[in-house]
Amino acid sequence: MDLLLPVGTRLLHIGPPKTATTTLQSAFHNNREALNSHRVHYAGKARQPMTAALAAADGSTVPGRSAGNWPRLLQEIEDADADRVMISSEFFSHADDEHARAVVEALGADRTHVVITLRPLVKIIPSQWQQYVRDRMRSAYPEWLDLMFNHADETTITPTFWRRHRHDLLVRRWAEAVGKQNLTVIVLDESQPERLLNIVEEMLGLPLGLLVSKPDANNRSMTLPEVELMREFNEQFFANEWTSEDYTRFIRFGSTRRFMERVPAADEPKITTPQWAVDRCIELSRQMVTSIATSGVRILGDLEWLTVAPRASAVGDPEENPVVLTTELAARHSIDVIGAAKVLSTQEGNFPAQLAAVKQQLAAVKQQLAAVKQQLTETKRKLADARKQLRAVQERLQETKQQLGDSEQLRSEQSIHHHTACDLMGVVFGRVRARLVPGRRSRG
Amino acid sequence: MSADGAGLLLPVGTRLLHIGPQKTGTTAVQGAFHSNRAALAEHGVHYAGKTRQPRPAAAAVVLGTALPGFPADSVDRWPALVEEVRTSSADRVVISAEMFANAGEAAARTVVEAFDANRTRVVITLRPLAKIMPSQWQQFIQSGAHMSYAEFLDAMLDQPRDTSEHTQAFWHRHRHDELVERWAGVVGPDNVTVIAIDDRERRMLLDTFELLLGLPQGLLAYDTKSNSSLSLTETEVFREFNRQFFLDKQWPEEVHAAAARYGMATYLKNEPTLACEEPIATPAWALRRADEIAVEMTTAIRRSGVHVIGALQDLRHLPDDAPDDVAAIDEVPVEVAARAVMGVVWHTTMARTPRSRRPGTMGAKAPAAKSSKPATGPTTDELTSAQLVGVVAGRARRRITRST
């Protein structure tokens, strides 16, 4: 069968979760250059465009992260200088009929091909539960199974679960949106992990073996003691009134990522699914397989494999006894919290450097403050001087006024004198006149 | 000395210097003094210092340095303490800090002379060595050690005293006969009082202090804080944490002090002990060895001529149900492990959570802030540079506004 898609195709892989999505995505993300040289563009900057996919699928966000920008991702796809574009995020599986149609239309209904990867539900279920616990859920496994199988309509816990994992409905929903001829279901074969990569290589016209997957510690499932530690921790975390934003930042994308680098001992207990839930899974898987088989989409791999019974070791009721941890495991997550906090502080700026910078700023502000104070003192002094000068001027003015008054008085006195002088002059003049006319006196 | 308490009252003018040692109920006694200051003052008793205990001041004179985590100028608290005691107008002054028990002879002399040798009464509280051992081990673990209890007991009881820092520190405090002799040598046996604590009498220690100080019976009351010990289960998680921290990661000491001692330990102590947690039980051989030492110590103390309150034979403790070996903890309940993580989260990432959402501010079950450095406002590392500059600018603005 020739799988090669036409030039111009946008290949949209929608998961669902727990179907080797991380393997596929890291194979693309880590080989971007090689992809480019074969004219394939992998959309987004990270391993997967999680927040943009959520925005497109149901408008949801990740607590503590900014809302995804779906239009920007679309623009990037539009602008890509490539023959084919690959878009992969399991979060597209959250979309309802309407959103699925909108996603396809936005990508171009005539050039979009959807890929859905599938694994047996009975294998997905424990893995999905521990993933929810890693994202702050507190429900115990049996309790959660009961909610999902018997009370899914009533509970508010993990509302996305059946949206993701009613695989028949998922296939039909997207077949409706994109056309059944444009949808390929790939049934994963765990004995041949490279098969998925080879199929996608063929669809995109890549040389066989170009996509290489790098093992990722975070992609493993937690063991039972690990997940129980997380669950109890979640209980205490939220009892302390911390927020989902804190959790996402410090725990989910912080300490838990480091914690997953731990290598559990081979005999560390795994999560086991109770027989009743296994039976329900297989029953449901049979229904789903029948429905998918008749849906008219292209199916690669053997659908019957989705209904096989799990290994005996994966089945069993949870222990009556509470789970216990080794001291190594008990102490390990505390260490990882510190490790993550150290990383956080380096990401957000090395603390000592930050402190030094603040100190420097503080010193600068202090210096400014000192300068202002000095100016203030100087101004005050000048003001005082000016006041003093003013006072001196006023005093002088007063003095001058006084002098002026004095001189006026003097002048008036002088004028009196003057007048007196005139009088005197008059007298003198009179005398002179008397001298000049002596006869008058003798005669008189 | 009569046992009914008659004649215990210390003369007016006495400075009662309580030197511990560690793990003899000091935290509880200090809390009783600290939280009843006003009532004490009414009865002519002054409790020196501003906090539960003047530890930085005592460290300054005993160690000659500031305590880790305290500013360098905290050494000035010693002369300040001496001045406070000197100028107190109270009839009797109480100074209590177990750090004083770490003093060598010269430091002890300096301390006593500072408080005036003529009016200082040294009080030493004692509990059975056998009970101090588990308590002291988990304290060492909280400070970063990673020896097992079996290794600890072997080092303390079967190795020379100068084997390690831990053995030296332990015996300097807990060779109680030498401790008594050291202080009696400085202040005179007649000015030393040993209180042999009877653990069965809860108020014994407080009643005794009331008699010594002339306080009405019942005035001293315990506050809520106790320096409780970790269980064996918790200590084993802590010990493994220390191993991963120092051996695997080789992270710095101060990160440990913050995240583990003040974060994890505080959080664990504040949570109720679970039924499945194991206590730290001392094996029979170690109890026997400790009892031999206790006999030597009590004999020497009896001969030393110091005042003794309580019965020295109570310092022997030899239960007959002791295990043969130290219990091995291979498995830890998830609750304890999750509490350890929570304690670290609580401390390590607290800086990045808005204050209003911090544990303790919402009435949630949360560790009461009970580190020795109670925070009264955000510390520098709780604020971003921008916020800090904002604070400074705000202050500068206010200063400028005020001064204009």
C-alpha cells in the first residue's frame, strides 16, 4: 500500500494520550533539521504544541501557563516552506464534534490528513490514572475506576477521560470532520516500536529510519509506591491551600520531572488493575473495535490486538495493606523538590547574582537619596542665607527709612534754619541796609 | 537539701544561670519563662533576653562566633545581655540557654564573671543518659548527620571520646559529672544546683524553679511549643535524605539548614504521629552501658558537694523490655514520605507563592512558624528585584517627603 500523502498535506496526529505520542513527538522534535532537508516541517517550537492544541480543542489552559496561541501556530504552518507539515498533540483528542471540524477547517479541509494511534484500553487505563495523579489528582485507583466505569456521567473528575478513550467515538468524530478517506488509524504493536515511526516516514516521504526516538525517563509510568507517594503528597499539598498554578510549576513540571529520572528496582510493585475493570475494558474494546472496523477509515495493524487480555501480573486487586516505601524512595522526592527549586532559581535568574543586582540598585537608590538630601540641606542653607540677607536688607531698608526720616527732619530743621537764616539774612540785610543809610538813624 | 522545697529559695540579688544541657526539657522551661514574663515581673523575677532563649548571645561568648544563619553582629548580643542583667532591678534574674553547657572552663569563667560570681547560681537539669541518647541522635540527624542509631550508639558507648566531632560534642554535654565539676570549679560547689528530673512528674521542673525563685505555685505554665523528637520512621527518612543530599548531590550546608532543618523537620514535628511510626528504641546492651556510666556520674555528682534537687537514682533508667538490636526500618508509610516532601516544598518554594496563600495564613493545617528566626515580614529572597527596588523607592520617597 502506498502511504505517501500528496504534497501540501498537513498531517495531524491527535493521539490519544498513552499511545506512544511522546516517542513520536520527540522523534520529530529532535530531528527537525533532517526533516527540513526532506521538506517536512514539524509544527511548533517544543516537543509538542500542548497549549495551542488545548486552545484549539476545547479552549482550556494549563494552570500557571499562559493560554496557547492557536492562530499563531496556524500562521506558522501557513508560512512553512515545506512540502508536508506534521502537527502532533494528543490534546487535540479533547475536541468535540464542533471543535474537531473547526480544527480541520483551520488547517484546510482539502489538505488535512488525521492520524489516530491506538493501544489496548486495558493497558492505557493504569497508565492514564498515574498520569492524572502526576497532574494533581487525588483519587485512588479502584475509586477512580469505579467513577469512570460506573459514574462517568455524575463525576467531575477527569472529564476528558472518555473523550480521549472512547476510541470508536474519537475515530468517528474525526472521520466526520475530515472525511473517512482522510483518516488513518494505526494500531500499535509493542513488539515493533519502530513500526509507527516507519509508517509516518512513509506517509511524509521521509527516508526509512530518519526518525530516531530518544529514550525519555519521563515517559515511563510510575510504580505503585511512587504513584501512591504522589497521591498522598497531592492530598497534603492541596490541604495546605496551595494552588494548581503552584502545583504545575513546582511539582508537575518541576520536582516530578526529576523524580521520574529515578530508576526503580525491578521488583518494585507495579500498578495492577482489578479483574472486574479488566473485564469491562475488554468488553468495551470489543465494541469499539467493531465500530472502528466498520467506520470506513484506513486501518494499519490488527484491530483485534486491542482486545487481548493483559498479562496476569498486570491484574489484581490493590493490596489490603497500605503501600509502603523504601527509605530511598521516601527521601527521593524531597531531594527532587530542592533540585527543582535550584533549577527554578537558575531559570529565573541566579539568586546570588540577583541579590547582588538588587544590592547594587539599593546602593544606587541610597546614593540618589544622599544626593537629594545634600541638595536639600544646601537649599535649606541657601534659603536661610537668603532669609538672613532679606532680613539684613529689611533692616537696612528700615535704617534707610529711619535715615531718610532723619534727613527729612534735618532738612525741615535745616529749612527752619534756612528760614531762620533767611530771617537772619533779613536781619543782616536790614543791618547792612541800616549801615548803608546812616543819616536816617542820626536824623532819627 | 530537703525534698519538700523548704529552704530552696535563692537570696535576693541572685542570677540564676540555667545551662541545660540539651535534651533535658530546656525548651519547655524556657517557654514557661518566656510566655509568663509579665507575671514573673510582678513577683520580682526578670527573664533575661527578648526571646525564648538568648542563644545567639550565649553562642557569642561560648563559641566566640555568630550562630549559623545569624548576622555577624549578633555577637553584640552578649554584652547587651550582660548589661541587661546588670541593670535589672528585679530581685532575681533568670538566664537560660543550653548553649552554655558547651562552654569550656575558660568560657564558663567568663560567663560567671560577667554575671558576677558572687551572686550567680548555676542550675543544671539532668535526665537519664539512656533517655538522652535517642533524642540526641535524631537531633544530630536533623543537623545533617547520616549515621544509623546503631552506629551512633557504638560511637558513643564503645569508642574513645575523641573519635569524632559528634562524640566530643556529646560527651562534653552529657558526661554530666564533668559538666557539674566544670561549673562547680568556676563558681564553687555551693553555687551549683543540680535538678534530677523525674519524668513521671510533669510539673516537677517548673515547681522546682518556682521554689528557687519565690514564685507562687503554678505561676509557670508550659506553652504549646515543645522540642519534640522525630520518630525512628521519620528519622530514617531524614537520614536517607541526608545521604542523598550530601553524598549523591553534594549540595551546600546552608541549603540543608533551610530546607531540611527548618523545613522538613519543623513540618514533620507539627504533624500528629501516626500509629504505624516506630519509636527510637535503645537496645539492651546500650542501656546497660549507659546505666554503668549513669552510676559513675551520679556517684561523682553526689560527692561533688553541689546542691541536688530530686533523686539522683532517677537518672538511672534500665527498662527490662529493651530490644536486642536497633529496629531496622526498611519500609516507610507513604504519609511520612509525603510529609517530608511537603515540608521541603513548604520551605523551598514558599518564596514564590503569594503570601496570602502560604500555609498558616489560611487557617489550614500548617506548621506554625517556629524556627528560631520568626519572620515578621517578607525576607529579601521572598521578593523579586523589582519588588525590592519598589520597597526602597517607597522608603526613599517617604524619607524625602518627610524631610521636606
